[in-house]
Amino acid sequence: MPLSGSTHFGLTTFGGLLLDEDRHELSAGLTQAQLIEEGALAEAVGADAFSIGEHHRHDLPTSNPDVVLAGVAARTSKILLGTAVHVLSTDDPVRAYERYATVDGISGGRMQPVLGRASFTEPFGLFGFDLADYNELFEEKLDLWAKLRKEGPLYWKGQHRAELRGQRAYPASATPGGLETWVGVGGSPESVVRAARYGMNLMMAGLGQTTGRIQQYFTLFRASEQEFGVQPAKLGLAINGYLAPTMEEARDRAWENNRRLMDSVAKERGWGERTREQFEADAEGGFSVVGTPEWAAQRVAEHVRAMDVDRYDVNYGNMSATIAEKDTQIRLWGEQVFPRVRELLAQ
């Protein structure tokens, strides 16, 4: 059974640039204003959480998810708010903590940031950090974040920001014990152990993983918690999803969306192009849930039964799309898939 007694089902988005009906790009401003509407819709259709990823790209213009989440907080009353992820490595933890504590206050204690090292490289050069310090930056800044969660005087010294000698961050969060924090992990055992050491929740990315491998990471997390003598924290799984009336339509549309984004990234980094065969393999046996609502519900229920996760987050918006297309995905997940999953789990 999940630590929290039942599984929360969330929707996440990378904030892909909006398109008009002729597939022409709309502005970043309209895209981010629409994200607030998407968060409000996610609550209206019954999703338990809504998260926005941080990126610094033309096609993914959500560089400040906390600002957009403040807008979502003002439009909603119960849905949990999160990031997918916040790139802590290239931010000042003190300023970041203050921003998310502000959103926590506006929302009445619903802000749960997911912190990560970054899967895209843009913020390192943009903010003056060396990509060679990728691991060191996150380790040091997560250590400071752990101290910030105590919301008292700060005594801390590191290599990448000024020393703290008794200062405090303001405002304090609205959550007793400090902001509930998740660490997003893509597949590094060291990152799993790190999350356990700091007593933070673990959010595993499902892309490219298998059920057996995810279970091994969760087992490592629980064993590490015992070794460090910390209280058990929550487990989460983040996957990509796309729904359509038929399997063929879902796979074709999801592949086209996935190919556009991955080809763009591959050209920038000198990678080989992702193939349709790789995409299909992940959709068939991995953690890309692409199909009809009933098929998706059965697949999600299998995942939850196998891993007893506290959170199951579906990324519906990692691509450019029209408002109607994004709204359709939110409604299908919230009105059809998640209720059906709850029925299946109750049987």
C-alpha cells in the first residue's frame, strides 16, 4: 500500500508552445497564460496534482514555473501544485525556496516542488555554470535546500554561493515542517540514495525504464532510508501519456509530437535521431502510456499495483499543440482514465 494510503494522480506539462488551428506558433505569453487555464481545468476534471517543468528554450518557454503556478494557485482551491522539474543546479536555493514558499502561502499549503539536476543543458551556460560541475552543483544546492526546509537561522558554507551566517529566508511556507519536497531522478542510483539521505520524496522518471528497474530503485530508496535512519518518504512515478479514440491514432499522433521535440534536441546535441521502433518499444513495454482511455487505465492500474506509488504523474504537454488539443488530453485523463483507474484499484 502507498505510504499515504492511496495514490494521487497528477498531470504535468513542459509548457510546449501553443499552436493556432493552422499549426503556426503562438507567443510565449499566450502559452503561459493558457497554462493557468490548464491548471484550473485539471482541478475541475478531478486531477490530484498539476505540475509545470522548467525549461529555457524557444519551444518550451516555461522558464519560471513558480510564477505561473502562483496564477494557478489563485484560480484553484485543492489541487496540489508541483514542478517537473525545478532545475535547482542553476538556481540560488535561497531565492528559489522563498519563491515556492510564497506559492505555498497563496495556495494554502499545496506547493510541492520536484527538484532536479536538469535533462536539458541550456540553463548552465545561460546562468554562468559549468556543465562539468553537474553533479557537484546539485549535491551542494540540495544540501542547502534541506537546511532551508527547517525554516530557521541558516548556517551553511559551500563552493557555489556566499556563506550563510544565521540569516533566514522569508516567507516561511504554509506547510508544517517546511515545503514538502520531491527529488526527480532519471535513473542514477546515486541520486536515489541522495534523496533518501535528505528525507525527501522520490519521483522516478519512467521514460526508458522497465518495471523491474523502477522496483529496484524503490527498493534501494527504502534500504537507504533505513541506513540513514530517516522516516519513510513518498514514492512517485512520472510518465509520458497521450490518448485518442483508437490505438493507431494515439500512437501516430504521439510519435509525431515526440519526434518533433526529440529531433530538435538531437540536432542541438549531435545525437542520433530517435526511431519509431524505439518509440513503439517504450509504448508497448515501458512507461509511455499511449492509447485509448480504457487501455491507458488498465496500463496505469498495472503500474500502480506493481509499485505502490503515492503519486502517478502523466505528462500530457511536452509538445506544441493547440488549446483544444491540450484541453482534450486533460479532460480524457481527468474524466475518463483516472476515475477508471481508481475503480480498477478498488476491485
